[in-house]
Amino acid sequence: MSTRTVLQEADIARALTRISHEILESNRGAEGLVILGIPTRGVELAQRIAALIAGISGVEVPVGALDVTMYRDDLARNPTRTPRPTTIPEGGIDGRVVVLVDDVLFSGRSIRAALDALQDVGRPAAVRLAALIDRGHRELPIRPDFVGKNLPSAKSERINVRLQQIDGVEEVTIEG
């Protein structure tokens, strides 16, 4: 099995900076935004995007985590990880523009689960999707609004996002 690195630390930083600018442009500023990361790495990416947006706009954007484990439609077939806590920023999401952040967008099933989970939390004005990597192979009609890198890959390949705070290294690799 071969592994190749497709993004390094500087590439990830550039992609997140671009996504942050695109979010601000799309929303016409930072007011009314809430950023929710999908555990595990989506939460770290959401925190980084919020920090970048604050640095660009001077506005602190609320950040939280949205665990989708129990909303997945493949629970019977796939072993799940232990659910992580969902943390919704003070003030909630009602009437706000929620940006969901995930590390890799693949089939779209995690995002479908996230949309279901959001319904239990509140009623946002709009939901946007940011993904560091879009690898294709969608099984549902879900498309990201903000993408760090489109990375076409074979279904048999595995995309690994590793972040310094979680994995001790900062890179995106393809195994296959």
C-alpha cells in the first residue's frame, strides 16, 4: 500500500485562509455566523476558521461542535466511534447562518446526518458547508459551499487528514 502526501502544513493553512475569506464574502461579513465543526477534525478546523475570520474581520464568531454519530444511517452496518458532546454556542443557532465544517467530504452521509442533528438544536436562517477536502463519490445530493481542495480519488483509496493538535503532524495523505 502506497501513501503520498497531497497537502502539507502551509497548504492547509492557505486553504483555510481562502475558505475563511470566502465565508466572509458569501455572508457579507461575520455578523450572524455560527461555525459548527463535525468531530473530530472538523471541530479543530472550525476553530481555526473562526480564528482566521476574527483576524480578518475583527468579529469573534461563535464556534461549536455538532456530533452526528447517532444520526448516521449506517449504524447497523458500521462500528461507530463513541459519541462526542455537541456544544452549541451561547445564543444558539436560531436565525443564524450556520457553517458546518468537516475534514473530508465523501459520500455526503455525514452531512445528511449533520442536517438531521441540526434540526434537534434549532432553526438556522441558512446552512453552509465547508470541507477541507472534497474527494467526490457523492451518494446524496450534497455539495460544499467552500472547499479547500478538490481531490478526486478512487473509492478504494483512503484520504487521511492529520492535524497537529490531534495527530502531532499536519498533512493530508492518500493511501491506496
